[in-house]
Amino acid sequence: MPSVPAFLYGTAWKEERTAALTELAIRAGFRAIDTANQRRHYFEAGVGEGLNAAYRAGVVTRGDLFLQTKFTYQRGQDHRLPYDPAAPLTDQVAQSLASSLEHLGTDYVDSLALHGPSSGYEWTTDDAEVWEAMRVERDAGRALRLGVSNVSLRHLEQMAATRAEPPAFVQNRCFARLGWDREVRSFCNQHKIIYQGFSLLTANPEVLNHPPLIALAAKLKASPAQVVFSFACAVGILPLTGTSSAEHMRHDLESLSLEHPPDLVRAIESMAG
Ligand SMILES: NC(=O)c1ccc[n+]([C@@H]2O[C@H](COP(=O)([O-])OP(=O)(O)OC[C@H]3O[C@@H](n4cnc5c(N)ncnc54)[C@H](OP(=O)(O)O)[C@@H]3O)[C@@H](O)[C@H]2O)c1
């Protein structure tokens, strides 16, 4: 099984800049790309164009990359659906992934995630059906690993209670005030699930403006954003960034080599919740 790179480049909200920014991110050194077959927030075909440009220029080959996409229920989509909404959910999953593979110009993705459960409170029978359909896609080799996104501890516990195969990944918005999603991260640790954190900067402005963190950043000759990303790695969060800036792409990747003392890591972990 290919290893998972240490930083994911996210492609949401980039519209007509998607192809150029995907190519730029790869040229900057990102080897993991996150997208979704949800035209409302992502332009997955644009991601495919960016990949192609990077392949053509000889920057990388498909095998160098970790590509992750998502299946999104109709309620999370606009009218531009990648499946027939009248089809059973099992078929919707297959149609969505087939369309993703076409967009991305590949015959497999490294990870296929359920973008969000059908209910904010429960792991429903619809989710169980979708998860089973995703497992079938995985077993057919069209996705190497499976994930779930936007889940609570309750979702994960209920999913486990159905005796379903556990996900390889959880991808959640990571709020510092919730101990950086402490409960879900702890479940992930116990079950050997890789936790992917998004909105590490945008969900946590209070952390970026926290004087001790600003002081630590100055001491490390880094930016507060870099400290947040390197802290995330230190506590086992696989971070996502969706920066549109070439300079921030470089800074974000450089943050992986920052080191800070374990007591400071603990202090950041509990600074806001
Ligand atoms: N599963 C889901 O439901 C879900 C939801 C949301 C997002 N995601 C994924 O996560 C990815 C990332 O999204 P996100 O919510 O984390 O937000 P984002 O779109 O990555 O926004 C990050 C913000 O931080 C700034 N930034 C990045 N690096 C910086 C640096 N070194 N210094 C200063 N500012 C910096 C960016 O500004 P600049 O552009 O100016 O650098 C941008 O404004 C998305 O593209 C998507 O793939 C998934």
C-alpha cells in the first residue's frame, strides 16, 4: 500500500484556477491532492487538468501522487450531479467514483471518502449502504482506502457498532476550542485511523492571534500559521491546506521540518479547549 504524504493540498473553492493551482501545488512539492465529486465546491475536472499538466511536464507520475476524492449525497450538491439521483445509493456511489476517475484521468484513487453522513446525529442505514458500496469499489481496486468526513464521535461509534469495516481516514474541521477535535482524534488513535484536519487556520483565528503562540513563532523564526501546521503534525493530525499562494505553499510544506519542545505542543493542544 503506498504511504500517505505528510501534507494534503485541498482544491475546494478554486473554480477556474483549480488546474493551475493544482499544478503549482505539485511543483511546490505537494504529493497528496484532496478533491470531491461535488461541483458546488470543487472543480474536479480542473484537478485532473492540473495533474495532466504536471505529468506532461515530467514533474511527477501518477504513482508519485496520493489522490483523494469524495462521494457527496445529493443534499450536499447543487444541480450538477455526478450520478442519477433516482438510482439506488449503491449505484450513485459507483457512478460518482466512475466520474471522478474520468475527471482525474486515472483508474484508481488512493482514497475515497464519504463527504458527510446523511444525518448530523446518526450513522443511518443510508450511510451503511453507501459504506458497503464504497467497500465494493475498494475491493474492485478503484479506491485503495476508504474514509469518512464531517463525523462526530457518535457517528464513529455507531458505525463501529454495525461491525462495518473501520475507515482508514477521518477528515474533519479541526476546532482548537474543542481540543482540536480531541474526542474524534482519540477514537482515531485507538482504532489506527489517520485523522486529517482541515480549516486548521480558518477555524482558529483566536489561536493565530494568541500572544504565546506568536512569541513561539518568533522564537522559531516561523509564522503563526507554520506553528499551527507543525503542531498539528506533532499531535498526529495530517493537515490540509488550500492556499492559493505559491509562497504559502512553500511555507506550509516547510512547517513540516519545524521542531518545538513537547511541553509547548501540549500547551498548544490545550490552549483553547
Ligand atoms: N471534508 C470537507 O467537508 C471539507 C470542508 C472544507 C475543506 N475541505 C478540504 O480542506 C482543504 C483546505 O480547506 P480549509 O478549510 O483548511 O481552508 P483553505 O481553503 O485552505 O484556507 C486556508 C486559508 O489560510 C491561508 N493560508 C494558508 N497557508 C497560509 C500561511 N502559511 N500563512 C498565512 N495564511 C495561510 C489561505 O490564504 P492564502 O490562499 O492567501 O494562502 C486561506 O485563506 C479544502 O481545499 C478541501 O480540500 C474539506
